[in-house]
Amino acid sequence: MDVWIWAVRLVRTRSAGASACRAGHVRVNGERAKPAQPVRVGDEIALRQGGRDRLVKVSTLLRKRVGAPVAVTAYVDNSPPPPPREAVAPAGVRDRGAGRPTKRDRREMERLRGTAD
């Protein structure tokens, strides 16, 4: 399992794939996966990483890491689209080199962020 999700570039390193399996972030056909679990064509793999769920269906088995164009052909991605980013600039961002914010500036930033007491 950890080799396949690493080979198709779903995780950066093989050890990260094994850690994700041990932590319960990888499921195969609805069941928790162990790092050494074999992968078969047709398996549905759910991987949770960075607060986002990836749902893929295995179409090709790989034993070695391959380039991104080849890796995409090894699975069918059924993941939900990522949530939209806010179109608004983050509140309270200061220009670089503007110096330390004054007490008035800090209060204004807190008010915009909604963290003021």
C-alpha cells in the first residue's frame, strides 16, 4: 500500500505513506489499510491529507515511482473538488518594511480578523 501511494505521487515519501497508513488516514474499500497491504486493480483508496480527502480507484499497479504524467494514468481520481478560496485579501496584512504596527493598527487588525474582545 505505502509503495503504491508513493509510486503514484499521492504522498511525497514512502515513509509518509506508511505513517499515513498507520495513523488511519488511508482506507481501501472502506477498511483501514496497513502499509504492507497489497493493492489490486479496482480497489478504491481514500487518502486524507492536509484536511482534504482524495478518492482514487486503482487502474494500474506500479512498483517503482514514476513521473507525474505516467502516475496520473495509474488511477482514476474521484476526489471532490477543493473548497473555493476566499476572493478577499487576508485582513490585517501589512506592507513589507512598514515597521512595527502601532497600538491603533493592532486594534484595527484584530477588529478585521474578528479576534477583538
